[in-house]
Amino acid sequence: MKQSTRSLIKKHGWRFDRALHNYIYFTFYYPYVFSVYHIFKFMGKYLFWIKPLNPVLRAAFNRYHAKVLSFGDTKKIFTLDHDVAAVTKQNKEVVPFKYAYKILLQAPEHIAVMDCPCKKTLGDEDWTINSCLGVGKGIADFWVDHGNKYNARRLNQKEALELITKFRKAGYLTQAFFKVATGGSTGVICNCHPDTCVSLQASQYGKKFSPDFNMNAHAGYMVERNPSLCDTCSTCAEICPGKALTVKKDTSWDLDREACYGCELCVEHCPKDALTLVRDPSKPVPLDLDIIEKRYTEAN
């Protein structure tokens, strides 16, 4: 047995069932996600009227979800030079789900990238496929040891940040994933587009059952506009993954705060630097490592 497999089993302690789930999840990444997507799609199209299914869906959403990241918060993860172990229920203010909310980044300089099962399932362009990032020695070692069929390889922090920057320029937002199957903690960070992300699409299918079913936690920010700089060119509306911006040339600029992910893409793409990302107190706390570590220290 490889050391990375032993480490995976050790992480789950006496819950061998979760260790097995974790092992199957990553070693059969593509068929696993492919199957889950088509189950959600079928249920969303044909079974949304069966209300007794709601508890089943709620259980799934509480165990597999993501946190949208701003680019600023993403950079802090990929320049991290020490371990972060924030295991506290206070994290539910950051990742507002019942079970998977641990923020664990151990030996974060160890990073691996492998093929994204969502993009493979939904037929994204070839250049986008190798884009799922695993941060931390445990997950990076496991991917490289077991992910040959998914083109797993190691990256350094600079290379990982360059990869994310490339995707953000193409309109892909950044998400940190939390799964009970992986110990309830983050470590998987991916470059996601609403058209080719199973979690984002699962949230849309889930809303057919209940408006509060959501697999993607808001980044915790909103956008402010400087009207004196903005020429309502509509670049921000075109890049927005949530279709939260409505712009009419030379006349108006409107933001739908409920549809906004707080992902910062519009700020990065604005040619006039007319947009600014600010904290939205009505949304979950950002996954900003400075905030996370400060809150954890104060609580302990």
C-alpha cells in the first residue's frame, strides 16, 4: 500500500467507510462525477415534483459543496507558507453547510493538478480539462500516485496561480470544494464555468425542488461602481458568470445582488478600473485566510 493511501485512511480515523468513499471518489473521479451529474439532471427534469426526495437532496448538498473565491482570497491560498488548521463550527459562517466546513491546508506548497471530471462530463474545450487543483501534501501525493489516467502532475505555487489567472481571463471563477468524502475539508480548488461545472448546475437543478437548495456558497463580496470612470461598455456583464449585471450602453448599470457570486471577475475585466470589490455583510464571511486565522485564534 502506498504511503499516500495510508495517509488517506489515517485522516478518516475509525470511519473506514469514508476512507473508502474518499479512495473511490478520486481514483474513479470521472465516472463518479459523470454519474452524479446525470442523476441530478434526471431528477431535476422529471422528479422535481416528488417532495419526499427533498431530504435526500438536502443530505447530498450538505455533504458536497463549494465556496466561491475572489482572486484576492485565492492568491492568499497559493502563496501560503505555513499550515492552516481551522477546524471549528465558526467556519459555518464562511461555508454555511451542515457537515463539510473544515479549513485545512497542510503543507500547502505541495500542489497537484489533474483533469476536471466536470469539464470532461459536460464537453468543455480540450485546453480547459487539466484544471482541478489539489492543495496540501496529502491530497497532492494521492493524486500523483493514483491519477495517471487523469493526467495528474505536480505544480509549484507560482505555476498554480498562473493556471488560475489563465482561467479567470477566460471567464472561469474559482471555487474551493468541501466534501465529507474527503474529510469534510477543503483542499480541492477548481476553475469553474456555469456551463461546464457539475456543482453549479446541480444548484440550478436543486432549486427546482426547493429555492434554498444551493451547493455553492457566496464569496462574501459585492461590487461597487465608480460612475465617473464607467462608460457602460458592458464588458462586466459579458464576463459575469451569474448574469448578475445588466448594462445598457450610455444609459444604465444594474447589479442583481442575489445573482452575484462575489467572484471578482467583473472587477478584473473592467477596462476602466471602474469597479471595486467590497465586503457584503449580508453574505457569508469570505474565505480570506487572514480573517480565518484571526477568527480561529481569537476563538481558541
